[in-house]
Amino acid sequence: MSVDLGSEWMKIALVKPGVPMEIVLNKESRRKTPVAVCLKENERLFGDSALGVAVKNPKVVYRFLQSILGKTADNPQVAQYQKHFPEHQLQRDEKRGTVFFKFSDTLQRNFWQPIKDAVITVPAYFNQAERRAVLQAAHIAGLKVLQLINDNTAVALNYGVFRRKDINSTAQNILFYDMGSGSTTATIVTYQTVKTKESGTHPQLQIRGVGFDRTLGGFEMELRLRDHLAKLFNEQKKSKKDVRENLRAMAKLLKEAQRLKTVLSANAEHMAQIEGLMDDIDFKAKVTRSEFEALCEDLFDRVPGPVKEALAAAEMSMDEIEQVILVGGSTRVPKVQDVLLKAVGKEELSKNINADEAATMGAVYQAAALSKAFKVKPFLVRDAAVFPIQVEFSRETEEEDGIKTMKHNKRILFQRMAPYPQRKVITFNRYMDDFVFYINYGDLSFLNEQDLKVFGSQNLTMVKLSGVGSSFKKHSDAESKGIKAHFNMDESGVLILDRVSNLVLDFKTDAEKPEEKSDAEKAEETEADKKSKPQKKSKISEDITVELEVNDVLDPSTEDMEVLQDLTDRDLEKQEREKTLNSLEAFIFETQDKMYQDEYLAVVTEEEKEQITGKLSEASNWMDEEGYTAGTKELKEKLSELKKLCKAMFFRVEERKKWPDRLAALDSMLNHSSIFLKSVRLIPEGDQIFTEVELKTLERVINETMVCITFLSPHSYFFHPSSSWRRMGSV
């Protein structure tokens, strides 16, 4: 499967044998699910169920979590989140340095074929800490992540897969402009066919430039509309209280603002209205599109920014871009399109892609390509690292005057927009003993001051190497080629230090078998003769012990895992109880209805009817009074008791349904047998092949069967249960 994890919505697509790639519907039959979780007492809700609680009790519903994923407590986006959602209390985790929510309620401890393999989308601007945080979350959830794919890359893949025939050896440059709920990304992609040694010529997409704005999106527009509606309500002076101080009322206003933004994209004005906004006071006010655009004027001024950044990163101009394609729900806002069209200088903006589901479908195509269970047409993907990474180390050097100084060195590991997956090797020369080096981000001057604050620490990892000195002593006669650090930026854009080794060249005499010589000949052999013999170099690579100090999100603690497992166990228990409760309710109501149907009345005695009806009524009353608080075990026992009581009745009804067909088959056999007997009786005695005993036996069975059919007729008095049921059953 693929999981398109956005800031407001999540979409999932599936690929399985015999079924085309498709979007998965949630339990509400919707193609997208809100990224929201509700934690209340001993209950956990997700998606639409969680949003339903948000209006009534916003303190227990957590949304728009992507912006604080992997962020330290002092990150500006954490403060911004706290401002947007004042109902939540964010605290610093002393161990990890990230933030956690302080629960107002104490958590007490007391379809599907499971799918484990997944490709998950992340924003292209996610750094190493944010990517590892997603991988940790997936690990906790029990998912096997095939790949983290940038959402802009997934969109580009989806676009290319369905236009494979249009891609040739001539490069085509396309700009995708994606404005979602929480952020905006502009991506320049080059499509062309390339030839590979392994599998011939195939289409390829390469990410050439990326620009982004982490906080420009539809949610910020909705917040401004919400605040505007709050201002209008206060101006109406229907209440002495300030609506902005009422968390529940502000949650209602946010929900109305979200609806209003969508409606104003198609209409010049609309009436906002909420029943019982606060203190049973209704709210109604007209809002125009021009008012909305005035509220968000500074946001619309930021629309061209990501495009300019993407062009600068790709070192291109708009003249080289063939078309601009809109992606993301917030690009439907008319003013966004107007400003963007003016900025790119094109005749029109293309809308020839599913703005909501393109990333999901591109990611699921990649999931199928990575899985061994499916075979899809190859489409090569060359993603790009948005942030440069470098290695830094210090080394003692001696100047001409003999003074020793420490020289700080920097080596670029991955440049900005360097393609990945890719492996790199950095060689450290002149080190003869244990040393330390650092993996940091490179030049981030292309980020503005606010983005740098949000970015967090620019230091990735400190690497301590031990065993360097002992390795050189072990191979003191060999020629050193330096300490080599092997790096890998994998398909998920995550940097990994594979290994560090000491590579030496050992010189040995040619391995040919020597000729037998006398002692005199050996004595005459000079040193020059020995040196003139052919020698060969033998490469020896010896691993060096590596100790990493990662400036990153740490693994979840055992306590964290226990809490999450406890929540999962209670979720499963809740689902089992709801399933049993629904089954019991359905059984009671359906069986009560059946007790008035003729086919059931025909197979029970009056005494049986009264007994079953009485037990059903008793169970129904119990459900109204105690059943909705009863445990799963008690509900299952009650259901089992009722099924046992009604088992005989259900059996009789089923038997009665089968009898007409069985009697018809028996009647047909009887007719054939009678005709056969008459025909055999007409055979002359000399030609007869059956004995008289056989014929009389057949005649007797035919007569007995005719009596039996009359006895078993459904219209017969003897069919009623008050007659001998056992006798009929045996017959």
C-alpha cells in the first residue's frame, strides 16, 4: 500500500493481485481521512470519528501534527502550533528534546487482511530528523517501510506513468505547484528516456529544483477566516463574553471557516451560520470573497516564492518550463491561481492531474515496483536532496616555521539537489590514530531566517573512530590508502554511514612456484636479484570500530511502546465488544420479528413460542438497562444462550424449506419406478430377467412410498410440531 500523509488529510491506495491500483475507502466510504486522533479516558478515535469529538471537546483531539514532527521544544513551529491550538499543553521531553502533549485525562492501563509493506509520502523539505521520526512512527505501528517517497516525486511519477508515450529522448521540463493545507512546494521535473545497461531504454523523471514554504497553505487561510468570524460575532454584541475565550465555540467557528473557504472558491459571497455557537446564541453573518482575499493578502503575496526558489535551485528560467501543473486542494482558491499565473507568465495553468490523489497513486505505483509480488513497467526515478550535507574534521598541520596548528576541513558529501539514491566514499589521509569527524548540513544560505529557525540543528552526527592506530601497527609494512568512510543516501533520502575501513596495499613476491636451487646458488643470489623479482599489490580492507552520537530523535522508550500497545489492545477490545453488542441486538430484534412470521409459527408449539418470546423480551429489557455497560464476555454468553434456545426452531424452518424439492424428487423417482414396473410385467415369461420376488419387492416399496408421501405432505395435519416430529424426521 501507499500512505499519503498530509498535514490535514491522509489517503491510502492499495495494489493486490488481480485488482488495479485503487484508492482505499475508509469506514465512512470516503476517499480521504482527516489526520486526527482523539484520546479520551479509555477510548481512542481516529479520522472523522475524532473530528466529531473536536467540536464538543477540542482538548482531547490532536490535529495538524506534521508541523511538529521531530521538532525540538524551542522550535518556532512548536510555538506556532501552541498559538493555533491553545487548548493543548505542550511540554518538553527531557530525554528526546522533542515535545509531547500533557493529557487532561489519565490513561488507565487495564477486513481486512493485514498489510505490512508500505510506501509513505513525506514533504520534500523534510530533513533527516523528520524523516527518521516518520520511520520510527511506522516501526511502532508495525509497518515495513519499503520507501519514504517525497510527495512531489510521487505526484511527478503518477503524471509520468500515464504519459509514458509522450516521453522521449528530448528533455521536457514541468513545474508542479502543490499547495496543501499546511505548506506549499514547487518542483521542477525533467522527463526523458534514458538507456541503462541492465534493462535497456526506459522513461525517467529527475527532480531538478525544489522550492517550498512550510507555513503557506489552506489551514492558515481558514484560521484567519475563523478569527474574522469571531470578530463579527463579538461585534453583534449578542453576548457579553468574548467568543475567542471559549475553546468549544472557536472549534465550531474553525469548522465553519473550513466550509466557508471552499464555498467562496466558487461563489462571490456566502452566509456563515452556526446554531448555538455560545450560550445557545445562534450566529449568522455574510462574508464575501473580497473580504476573504483581504484577510489573506500577505499570504497571496507569498505564492510566487516557492517558484522562484525552485528555478534558482534548478538554475533555470521560466522559458525552459513547458507547463505549470496545479496540485493540492488549496490551489482551487481563485486568488492563488490568479497570482501564480501572473508570476509564471504562462497562458494558463494546467489542471490535468487529480489534485487530491496524485501523490497517493504515484506512491502505490512505486510500492508495486518495489514489491516482488508485482511486475510493472519500469519508470526510473531520480530524486534530489534538498539540503546539502558535508563532512567536517580537524587535523593538526605543521607550518614552514615548525609551528603546529589545527586546520578545520570541510568536504561536500552531497550537494544541494544531488540525485539519490547514491553512495559516496570520503577518504581521510594522514590520520595514524583514532579521531573524530562530524556529519553536518552544508550551506543553507538559500533558507530565510525563519526557515533556519524551523530547520533546527544543523549538526547531524558525531562519529568517533577507534582501532585506527592498532590497524596501522598491524600493517606497518604496508602502504596506506587512507581511512575510508562509506556513506549511502538511500531511496528514502535518509543518510546512512555503512562502514569505515582502513585500506592498505601489501606488497608480496609473485606467487609462482620457485625452482629448486642448490645451497651454492642460493648463496650467490644478491639483494638486487631479489628486488628484480616481480611483485604484486594485495588490497587489505580492515573495518574500523564506529561510535555514533546522532543529534536526532531517539528511539521510543519501552514505556512509550507499552502505552501504545495498551491503547491498541483496548482498541481491539472495544471493536470486539461493539461487534458482539451489534450481533446481540440484531439477533434479538430479528428473532422477535420472525416470531410473527407464518413460516416460524408453523414449526413451534404455543408453549415454545411463549418461552422464546419471553426470553427475547427479557434480553431486550436487559440491553436497555445493563447491556450497554456489560463486558464482552457477558454479551457473548447472553447471545449464546438465546441461540441455543432458538436452535431447534431455526432447524425446523430450514428443513421445511428443503422438503418441497426433496418430495418432488421422490415423486419423480416414484413415477419412473411405477412405469418401469409396468413395463417389466409386460415382458413374456420366457424373456423375463427379473424374479417374481424382485418384482414383488419393488411393488411393495412403491406402495409404501406412496403412503409416506401422503403422510409427509406440507399441507398434512401431521406436519405440525405437535405431531410426532421425531417419527417424521426418521422417515
